[in-house]
Amino acid sequence: MKAKFITPLQKNLLASIASLTILAFALLFFWLGHSIKQAPVPKVIIREVTLITTPPPSPPPAVQKTVIDTPISIQVQGAGPVMQMIDIAQKITITKPDMPPIVMTESKWQTLEINWDAFELNELDGLPTLLTPLAIKFPKSLRRQGIKSVLVKLEVMIDEQGRLSLIKLVENPYRELNSEIQRLIRVSRFTAPKKDNSPVRARFVWPLEIKS
């Protein structure tokens, strides 16, 4: 392939075209800048406006009304009833009642005593029989102390229905047994004691041996 050479005339022509192009762009930019600077700036005008309030309308004229007094006549036949004034003297006398004498008495409290009168066993027709089993739980605290048997004596009374009541603890070396003794008294039942074939109350000392 053969290389193409640019003649000096062509170089000058190209240079002229480039210069004209640059000049045209420069003129265009100058014209645009001048046009932007000369664009009118909008102005805002503030004006003061005074508002005038209108007065309220005047009230309507008052209308005068003419009042005509019409006389009213009442005719009454006869003199009519006559009211007689009665003068009542308002005199009220209040007498103070006599206070009755108040006597302060002291309250006398009477102690409640239980009648433990009863027959002895040897006075009965026969000995009462225990109807309920003897079930007493031996305390563990006594077992730990090595105690295996305890003898207690209870003074008791049997009523006419065979119910048992504790009068006093005659002998009880260990307090741990108190609750079990109270329970035993509540649940125990005997045959009714009899004297001359009639139910009576019997009183005696009941020995009990409690074993673990």
C-alpha cells in the first residue's frame, strides 16, 4: 500500500477550518452569556392594603305598644263571711324530767363447777365394760430414750351413756403422752354403769400400761 501525503495547501485549509470552528464556538458562548445577563429579573411589589371595617347595622326602631288599662268590676252580693281573728298566746312551758336514781351494782361472777358426784365401782350392779379398743401411739421421743413401757393412772368418770370424762391425771411421768391420753378419753366408750338396774354415773381411777 502507498502512503498518502498531505500537501501544504491542504494543511493550511484544515488549519483555517479549525480556527473558524473555534471562533464560531467562542462567539456562540459569548452571545449566550450576554443573553443570560440581560434577562429581566422579576420584581415582587408589596403594597399595603388597608381594610376598612364596616359598622354593624343599626338596630330596628323600637315599636311602642300602647297599654290600655281595662277596669274590672266584681259585683259581690251580700257582705260576705266575716273572719274573726283569734289571738293565741304562744306560751309553752317545758319541765325537765326527773332523772331516776341509778344504782350501780357489781356483777357477781359465778365459777362454773362440774358436778363429779358419781358412784364408786363397788357400789354398782356390775363393772362397766370397755367397748372401744385401746389404741395409743407411743411417742418416738420416748423410744429414742430407751423407754418401752409407761404406767399412767387416770381419774375418770363414766356418764349414763357410757361416755368418758377425765377428772385429773393421777400419775403421768412423761408429758409427751398428754395428747394421746386426751385423744383416748374422747374416743373411748363403756357400757353404761347401773345401780339398781338404772343408768348412773361411775367414778374410778383407771390404770393404763402403755407399751411401745
